[in-house]
Amino acid sequence: MELKFTAPCLFGLEGLCADELKRLNMKDVCAENGRVLFTGAENDIARANINLRTGERVLLNVGAKRADTFDMLFESVKAMPWENYIPIDGQFPVKGHSLKSKLHSIPDCQKIIKKAIVERLKAKYKVEWLKETGAKYQVQFAIMDDTASLYIDTTGVGLHKRGYRPAGNAAPLRETLAAAIVKLSRYRGREQICDPFCGSGTIPIEAALAALNRAPGLNRKFAAQEWGWLKPKIWEEAFAEARDGEYKGSYDIWGGDIDPKSISAAVDNAKRAGVSEHVRFEIAEAADFRRSEPNGIIATNPPYGERVMLQKEAEEIYRRFGVAVKKLDNWKMYVLSSHTEFERTFGQKATKKRKLYNGMIKCDLFMYY
């Protein structure tokens, strides 16, 4: 059975996420603002969830129809084939959002969508009451420009939760964004890659996972594993396929941070991720960064001056770090920052910039070749 899916992602990562899905041989891959659409079979629910590095989750598309009144919303949702996915005992809580639409009350939309699904399933299963004691089928809705799109979340906890970082430092970088920075750096495991502001180790750990071609979802569970209509064999085969695709090798990956607690957390996180033999962490001042290697990659996310320190402090860090790395002529650098004056304070104009979002913070990835 051919199914339609949506993979939401952070703004700026749509092209990277689409490339990943194409490499997984998904069909009809189409990147849009903040999401990527694709089609696939039942086993692709498992494959996409296990392998995606830059997507936030995998949503199963149920339907999309115009709805600019509550009556239209009710009838549109009721007409969708919910019985194809939700069994008679399935739990189906509803959540979502509305933008640029007449129906803007989220609680009212939730109630109407829930009621419409209940009526549809009661009629199809010929029952007067739905117990909702079985597996969870989280219903999500997005109402945009008066069109209601309905989904069922196959992922559960977001895909950026790899399972190796139970608690980050004061300003953690989302794992999906760290993976994107590694991808954009074109790191292939051949040269040294360094993060002088590593915090809890997210960029070095994602670099190690990428070098090993290790699927980021190997050590976690997904909501759709509990669904009765997805056979356990589908998941077993997808996990086995991911393990078989791993590389063997030795990699030079380094992370440094001035905060001893962050380095301790990074070491623990690398152990949980199973990459501790490939990553070195040490307490180090970024302003003292030196390397004897003729070339390599710096991929880093220095403090912005928004959450953990004052802006002037951040500028001084950029200035001192800029002085330190000026001598590294043949190194490539990828620095994520939201500071509008980053290039001035860093002392170098970027070769190229790419707009990205770290949560709700608009940033630029400053690329130096």
C-alpha cells in the first residue's frame, strides 16, 4: 500500500532532509517551507524514522481539505479514512496549530476534530463507544490558509532525541541542526574535525555518527512500533538494514570547551552514543585554539549572547577566537551564530552564509573556505 508522508524539519534544512529521503529511495520527494513531502510503503515508516538525521519526525498523511467554518472542518475530517490506521481500541489524542485561517481557536479545533474522528470510527466499527485502551495514534492537525491537513505521528518523541543526551548544557544545540552543520561541512571522515565550543558534545557526536554511517535512531523506540498493522518484522528488517550499512574506521574528531561540566557531559553522551572511541573531548579555551595539521574542518556553535551570557561577552569571545584561527589558512570553518555583527567581531568576512534556525532563534551559518 502506497502511503503519503510529511517530514517536518527546522527552517533551512528542507533541502538536506529531502536529499536524505531520496537516498533512502523514497518516492515523490518534495521540499516545502519547514517540511518535506514523500511517498512510501509501510516498511518506509520504519526506515525513515531510523535513518533520518535532519528531519524532526515522520507524519502519516490522512487527508487535507478546505475548512473555513467549524461545520466544514467536522465534515472534512469525518470523511477521511481513519479506520485504515486507527483500530477499534486505538488511543487518538489530538493536537495541532492554525495559521492565517478563520479557525484560530486551537481548543475548539481539537474538540471538533476529535468528535469527527469518533463519529467516523463508531460508524465503521459499528459500536456506540470507543474505549481507547490500545496503542497511541497521535493525531496532528495543521490549518493553514483555511486548509486543514490531518496527520498521524509515527515517531513519538521527536527524531532529534537520539537517546544519547538526557540533559544538555545551558544552551543545547538540537541534534538535527548539529547533524545539518556536519553535512554542510562536507565532512567524510577523512580529515580532522574540531568543535572549540562543543558544550555537551552534540556536533562531535553527530560527526562521529555520520562518519560511521550509523543511523541516529538505532538506540530508541518509535510510536509506530506499537501499531498492530505494522508487523514487527518490518522494524526488525529496517534496524538490520541500518546496522549492515555501518562503516568501520578510525576518525579524528575533537571537542573542546572551557566549562568542565560541559566536557564531563560530552564524555558521558559520547559513551551513550557508542562513539567514545572516535571522539576526544578536553577542557580548552577557544582563544588558544591551535592545530599543526595542514588542513581540517572547524564546525562550531559559539555562545550567541542571548541565553547564557551578555552580547558584549560573546563579541569578545568571537574576537579572540578569530585571532586564534587566522593562522589556519587551509582549514574550512562553519560557525553558527545569531549575532548580526558576527563577521565584524570575528574579524573575517564569510565566504558564504546560510540562514538556519536554532529552535526559534534565527541564525546564520558562516562558512569560510
